[in-house]
Amino acid sequence: MSVLIFGLAIFLGMHSLRIFVPAWRERQVARLGLLPWKGLYSAVSVAGLAAIIWGFGLARQHPALLYVPPMWLRHLNALFTLVAFVLLATAYVPRNWFKAKLGHPMLLAVKAWAFGHLLATGMLRDVVLFGAFLAWAIALFAVLRRRDRLLGTPYPAGTLRGDVVAVAVGVVAWAAFAFWLHQALIGVNPLA
């Protein structure tokens, strides 16, 4: 469990710099330059993600059950992950209504993904992993939305084409992950 927690601290810590030390982050970008900062940021993030994956695998070897969710919550998780995939797609597809109205759909995707998994799984390792991501996404979303309001940040207006493309990409990606990739990569059939 310690490797999982270490990985979460590194990964989420790096992704939380704008919450806790925004001025320090800006000084580092100015000192190093944007591209070297992005390189360092990416390297630390990848190391944290690798530790999360490794730590989660280690934690699976020592299962600790906290609660047993009813089967219907596992099926409800499929809906939460579908929403998460659509929101994730809206973060990258230009000019869609979701991004225009929600501002930071990737963080909302993380919230939906983490919350759904907390409902569907009851092992300690799952609560640590998904609880950490949920708490992080809630905090960062609140900070970024507050910042956007203070700065008057405009979001590009959405179009019907952007909406349709975003939803289609999200649904196709969800289907691929739910029906094939989740089992292959994580070893769990989410629809069983």
C-alpha cells in the first residue's frame, strides 16, 4: 500500500502545484522555460503514474475488504464511466457545449470515474486510489473555476458538430474500454 500512496502523492502532488503553490510553479516556468518545465512535469508525472500502477498491483496481493457493494452499484458504475469518457472527450474535441458550459470537463471526468468506482468496489486499495483522485478532482475543479471567474476567462462557444463528435468519441472509447481493454489491462471485466 505504501508504494500506491507514494505514487499518488507524486502524481497528484505534481498535478496540484497550481492549487498549493501557484506562484512557485510560475517562477519555475519562468526560470526553466515552458518546454523544459513541461518535460520535467511529464517525467515526474509518469514516474508517479508508474508507482501508482505498481503499488496497486502490490496492494492487490494483500486484499483488505472494507465493504461489499450491491451488484446494481457495479452496473451503475458503467453509467458513471460512460459519462466520464464523454466528458474526457469533450476536454479535447474543440468547440463543444460541454466545455463551453463546464470549463474543465477533464476534472469532471475524473470525478465521475472515481465516484463510480468508489460505489462499485469495496477494497481498501480501491478506496485509497479512487478516493484520492476524487478528492483531488473536487479541489482542483473548485480552484480552477474560481480562478476563471476572477479572471473572466471566456470559454469558446460550443457547436452542434463539436457536441456530436465529442459524444461519439466518448461513447466509442468507453465501449472499447468496457468491452475489451479493461479486462486486458486491469484484469477485471467491468460488465460482468
